[in-house]
Amino acid sequence: MEFRIEATDGDLRVGECALPRGAYQTPVFMPVGTRATVKAMGPEDLEYIGANIILSNAYHLYMRPGADIIAQLGGVQKFMGWDRLLLTDSGGYQIFSLKDLRKIRDDGVEFKSILDGSAHFMTPEDNMRLQRALGSDIVMAFDVCPAADAPYEEVVRAVDLTAAWIRRCAAVELKPHQRLFGIVQGGMHKELRRRSAEELVALDLPGYAIGGLSVGETREQMLELAEYTAALLPADKPRYLMGVGMPLDIVRAAAVGIDMFDCVLPTRMARNGTVFTPTGRLTIRAGACKDDPRPIQDDCPCPACRKFSRAYIRHLFNAGEIMGPRLATFHNLTFYATMMRHMRDAALQGRFAQWKKDFENLFLSGG
């Protein structure tokens, strides 16, 4: 994996991550296809918005349809008809969020299926073999993610187990095209995040993620800890802030040196009738849109904005037509892709600070 920084503007980095099967530009937002599909979007739609890397979840694919089936059918990308890059999350967060259905042991985790209640046990080695079978390009280490309000002793154990498990993950041979990312934990405690980062950096992994944020803490805490942790990670490796997805949060985190982002937020909010515009969020189902002839956003190149009015899209939602969530999703992911592209362009021209100020002021204006 080659990470080449093309330009910096303040702490923002514009770069390119090149892997054996493709490349993507940073900062990047990765659409989330948890179960090998980005809801309401096909592969061609994702290519249309310029996505070169998306995310799937190893835990959910392990549960259904199973890694053996996906491997038999050529790997997760071939399975879903996606011929660009893909990152698989280990599923650690999903497993550990099942508080009443799992038990963390030193050697792995016992958990029950959310589908049928069946019992399962997974070690870090099992998780690596699972992701090897899925065949993704970037493989996330199996870590322990504590809640934001977890007791200090619990966070200490999570940091210790995460370090031990990532060393075990790194010892498992992946496919030649796959690259392993480590995940920094430490909860709300800077001294634990420093310890976690130092232990991971010593492994000299291809990339590093910041985990355990956006799990209940305030936005201010999240941004402060993201900035603090980013500064602990190697400058020549990509930095990935997991699960953070509000537009302002992404812009502010990119400004302190984060390169990669993912979140279900833009697709989930779209399905619930909320779309993003330069002046903030718009509830497309609201009565104010019932006879509005304007597109969601005047200068947006997505099909929803090029062809349809707010009134029509509102009608689709209120009539229960699946086209409504699809158009809203198309728009939101286009908004995010455009935001990332404008951010990169501004940094390349040395005007990111002004772009950021203008973006924030307009987004918070409410139109």
C-alpha cells in the first residue's frame, strides 16, 4: 500500500492511497454497504458519484449469507457486482454492542446471533480468516470498543485486549492484495489513547483507524480526541476516523489531519426523508415541500436534482414509493462526494481555511 501526500493546507492532507487492485483519493468518504449493498444504490450509481472505495461489515456477512458462500462466488466484490475497492470492518463494534448477547474473553468473544440466537465464538485469528475469505482490499483488525461512559478499568482492559488482538491479527497471513489497518482505542482518556497508539504504531501497519468515538460522547469531545489521536499516528500512513458522518464533523476532522471517513448517516437519513444541502438539512417530507417546484439543490448533478422537484420527491415518500428513498439516497451520497472533492480542490489551491469557514457558515445558516 502506497500513501502519497500530494499537498497539505494547515493540517489537512490531500493524497492518494494506492493498493494492488486500485486507488482512492483522500480525504475520502466511504459509502457504507453493511450487507454487501449500499441501501437503495447499485454499483453503477456508486460509480456515477465517483466512489472508488466502499465499506462492508464482516460480522453481518458472517451471519448472512456466510463467508463460505461469498468465497465460493469469488469474494465480496464479485458477489455484489462492485469492481472497485472495498474495506471490511471486522464487526467488532457490532459484536461488542450486543451487551446482553456477548462475553469478552482474553482469547476472543462469545456472542449470540441476532438472527436466530445461535451461539458463536470468534478469535482475532477467526476474524482475519473471515475477512481473508471475503477478499476485501482493506481489512480492519478485531478490536474491543468500549462505550463512551465505560468505567476506567473497562477501558484499560479494552486497550490491552485490542493491542494483544491486533498483534494476533497481524500474524495471520492475508491474501496478497489485502492490507491490515489497526484501530486505536482508549475511550475518553488521552493517556490510554496515547498508549494504544504507541503499541499499534510499533507494529508498522499499512494504516491506522481511530475507533471508539461517536459512541455517546459530545461532539466537542469527539473532535478533541480525534485531533489528539491523529497527531499520535504516522504522518506517512492514512488515518481513518470510524463511524463519524455529519458533514460539519467530517470537515472539521479533515482539518486536523484525518484522511478517511465512513458512516451510515447519509443513507439512513435519506431513507427517513432528510436530505443535505449547502444550507443544512432539509426534511423533504415536510409540508413546505408539497408544491415546491425547485430541485433539492440547484447545482447538484445527481438524478434527483437534475430531473425532479421537491414536491415530486415528497409525494413519493408520502405515497410509500421506493423511488423516494432511492432519490434521496442518491442525492445525499452525491452531496458527500461533492463536499470531499471541493475540500480537496480548496486545499490544493491553498484556500482550505476560507473554504471551511464559508462551508460552515452557509451550512449553519439554514438557508
